[in-house]
Amino acid sequence: MRAGQVVGDRYRLEERLGSGSQGQVWRAADLRLRERSVALKRALSGGDAAAASKVRREAEVLASVNHPNVVTVYDAVEEDGDWWIVMEYVQGRTLADTGTVTVETAARYGAQLAGGLEAVHAKGILHRDIKPANVMVTEQGHAKLADFGIARQVHAEPTLTGTGAVTGTPGYVAPEVVRGGKFTPAADVFSLGATVFHLVEGTSPFGEGNAHSLLWRTAQGERVESKRAGALAPLLDRLLQTDPKRRIKIHEARVELGRIGGETAPGAGRAVRLRRSWLWSGATAAALVLLAAAVWNVLPEGDNKAPQGEAAELDPWDFIGDPTTADPCALYDEAALNAYGSTEIDTDDGAFEACDLRIENETGGVDLNLYLYETNGDPNQDGPVTMDGEFGIISDEGAHDECVRTLVFPDGEHFAEMLAKQDPGEDSDVCAVIDTAAAAAVARLTEEGPVARREHEEDPASLFHLDACGLLDDEALEQFPGVAADDPIEGFGDWTCQWVSTTSTTKVRLLFDRDDPPEADDGERLTLDGRVAYDEGEHWDSGTCLISVIHRQFTSAGPDREITAEYVRILVIGNEDDRPENLCDLGVALARSAAEALPDT
């Protein structure tokens, strides 16, 4: 390409501004609009028609973003097999060339970028490489998000390639991305925080150095100490939280940054419904589905558990509310399921975030299990997706004797997995049963609103009131080699917790469960801090070890008055090459620490 060449019969190349692996950027003149200056980015597709088509589609999506703090995309034109993206030409400099600024100026730029990012996320787009060099500042002092060279419509693809390359820039990319997790809107929020940190400190949150050292520090969570942030320091801590679930939401960050910077930056608009999308691929199908969600005020940090039976104040699009008071059993419509036989709900079995229902008929029966969970990554289930109003339904036909459906709530982060399994020899249409259950649950939520609250108080001695992550402190976790102790994955209602190792593929999951009292053949009986426990080995899956500690036993509230046991279960997840005894040794050591931390019953 050369200066003077006309692209797409409209844009005359004037000056090459830069180039890289993603393509070339030129300043050009728009010959149809009085030679208005525009920026043209040539996306090199190497003759790959699919890659070229992807560039065109992404340009179309980016062109739908209209915000004063986002570089506007005007057009996309094809020339000699490559696509050129036509963008607003910004005369100014990047934040990387600005140097350190005052706290107020950094907050003002941050508020502007947060508003732009909110608008970008509202269109279902992730930037994936926010950093000072990708932010333009106009001569009038307005910051604009630029260079969407690796932007993608929102989906949860792995962020580590086969060669170990990370999507994003070392020092500014989020810890969960460095560790091979999923790229989500929260990862963009972290990069925004890292950019604001750079503005006041003159360095990334992980200092300076080569890419390898920066990525290692990021994975370890070794941030440098803030020295100049002043009033921004508490907000930067919330933007740079290692756990993406604890990270401040983008609209709240915009408001807080604006308050410190003395400028109210425009956001996506309260009436705008966020569009969140994933690329879900199963064995037989792949579906790109846009799920409606909404911007809402997040609950304040800290202990936000409402008293049982008392509904928390809910946003119109929050169908969960306080997870600890949401009743999963309320999602069953027994009247609809009576068409398949007599029904009975078991309220004292399984996890606190789950509910079992039994259907009895002339030929046997069908067991239904409903499990609530939360994630800002991929849902647990793959399969084609259909929409029922504001709710998505993921389908999985499963094995011959079972069928699975997953409800996707409108916020795109809460899910209800529903499984139907028939008795041996039974000949029910289990998929018809679970389809009825799923449709009835959606109808109830649509007509009545948020999930109903639990009707009965849990015993004060129950595990229900404990935090799973709190049972293993730093000293206990030192027994787990390479553990990321400060970065646990908290489950729904705080009733599950998972830790990963930074030096191996091993994971440890701690969960609360309710089940029948143990039997002699459940495994090797142990005594841990005076409590009965069982080493159940590969009871749940190969390459794992399950240790179950009995917390208490009680008489169930159901009509059968059965004895039920509450368990703390430690599941060590390795792989088939790991020695089972090594996994179980770790499981027993952690289970002993958890037993010591349990309160007396």
C-alpha cells in the first residue's frame, strides 16, 4: 500500500500511522465527504475468507456503538481480499504518551473510559486489550477507547492459546485470563483499573519487566504498592480485585470515578438492555445466542445476607436476590408435573442450592434434580439454546435414561440446571418430563417475578449458615502445593468453594451436602478432630478423591421423618495419571483442617 492509493473507491490513503501483526493503520481522506479525515485499519486475513468475513461482521457490530468516549467505526470496505475498517480519526495522543497525571485527572479519564466501556459491553462486545497505548486523548481532553484489534463479541473462549500466548497485554490483562480462564466483561474492568493505575503511578499494577515476569506476577496477584493514588486507592482496589466476582461493576465504576474526578460521564443509558453472548459448542451443534440482561445497582460489599424468609429489595431484572433465601424448590410446578404421576418434593436432601422431586407412576418413577449456580463464564452444560421470553433454555438429551435442561436467567450469570433420570426398567419420556418442568419454571418466574423465598428457618447449627471458603484458612491451604489461596472461586450462597494450583492442574473443591447417614461400605472410616469421616476414594469420578466429614445428623422435616446427615465434602480433582493415594492424602489433610474449623453442634 502507498500514499495516494484509493481504497474502496472512496478513501485516499494519506499517511501510515502504524502497523503490526493485526494489520496497518492509515490516515485517509473520505472523498465523498469533503475529504474528511478518517482512520483506516487494514485487517490482514491472509486470503482466508472466513477470517475476512469475521472482520466484516465485527466491524458491523462495532459500528453500532455510538458513544463520545469510543472511537467511532463508520464503515468496512473490501480491497484485494482484505477488509479495511473505517474509523473516526482522533487528533491527539495516547495515554501512554501522557505521563503521570493528578488523581482527579486520572479519575476523569477513567470515568470517561468506563462510560465508553459500558456502551461497548451493552452491544455484547469485549475490548480485551485496554491499556494506555489503546486510549486516545483528544486536544480537548476527552479520552476515547481505541484499537479494537482483538475485540470479540462476548463469548467465553479460552484465553491461552496452544503456544501459551495470552490474549491481552502483560501488566494490564486480568489474573483469571493469565491463568487460562474465560474472558468476560469483568476482565475488561480489570484492564480499565490497570490503565487508571498507570495514570497515577506511572507503571502497571504489576510493575515493569519482560512479559514472562509480568504474567507470573499477575498470576500470583503480586501487585505493586500504590504511592500516589490518594482518594483513588480504595476504588482501584475494587477495580483490581483478583476475584472477578468481587470486582466492581462497570456502571458503578463510572459513577465512582466521576465523583472523584468531578465529572459525570455518560454511560450506556439506564434504559439500555445489555446484550451478553457466548459461543456454546456441543458435540452436535453450536449456537450463538444473545441473552438479554440489564444494568442494575449491585448490592453493597460485605455481609448482604437477608434474614431467612425476608425478601431482599430486588431490581426488576434480578430474579435471584439474596442467594441464601432463594428457594430452589419453588421453581417446581407440581401441578404441571402431576401429568406424569404423583409428585413429592424432598427439601432435606442434596446441596442447599438444589432441590429434588420424585415422580411415582405405575411403571416406576422419575427423579428430578434442580441445581442453582452462578458463573460469569461458560454454563456447565453445552447444547443448542432456545429463548422463552427473557430466559434461555440449553438442551442436552443426555443418556437413554436421563435428560438435562438449563435455564439461563436474564442477567446471564445465574443458571438453573434441571436433570430428569428414570428408574432402571422405567419407560418414561424423561425429556418430555424435564421440558415440562423447565417451561413451567419459566412461566412461574415470568408471571410471579423473582424466585420465592425459603419458607422455613434452617437450624442454627446447620452448615447452611457457614461460608465454605472460610473453613480453610491460609495455614490449612499451605498443605495444597501451589495453591492460589487468595483467589478462591465462591459458589452460589457461599456453600461451595474451589481453589486451584498455580503449579499443577490439581483443584480442590469444598462443598456442603445433605444425604443419608454413612454406611460401612461407603469407604474407609476415619476420625478427624473427633468427627466421623470417610475416605471414599474415586466415588464420584476417576482421577479424584472424595473425603466426607459428618457435621451433624438430624430428623428430616418431611413426612417420612428420615435421619439425614450434613456433610462437608472435600473433593480433590487431579487427572487419571495422578496416584490416587496422593490425592487422598491431600484430601484427608484438608478435611482434617476443615473439621477443626467446624463449630460444635
